[in-house]
Amino acid sequence: MTKVRVLLALGVWVTILPYLGFPYSWKDILFTITGLALIYVGYLLYSYFKEKETKEESFDNFKENSNFDQLDK
């Protein structure tokens, strides 16, 4: 399952969780675990897109010539 689908599933879970009839103590625990999972998946997506952004190649149009020593010979 991709990270985006997990994020969607957690969103659906948070939407229907209050109507499932769990006791309040269980709801608190389930909401906490779900929140931690959302934070973790969000961090994974952030790091994935940040890594993808830094890997893009930049094309420099100018290159400095640093072989001045060869001209003296």
C-alpha cells in the first residue's frame, strides 16, 4: 500500500471512529495512535518529496576554466 493510500485510509478511519461505539477511554487511545500514525506518514512523505527535490539536476550554462597552469607550458 502506498503512503498516499495509507494517508487516505487513516483519514477515513478518523472520520468514522466517533460513530463506532467505542468507550471514551478506547477512543482516546485510538485517536492518539491514529494521530501518531498520521504524523509518521506525513514525515515520510515530506522526506520523500524533499529528497526528490534535491536530486533534480541543475544545468549550469557557464563553466569556469581553471586550467591556467597548462597555458604557461
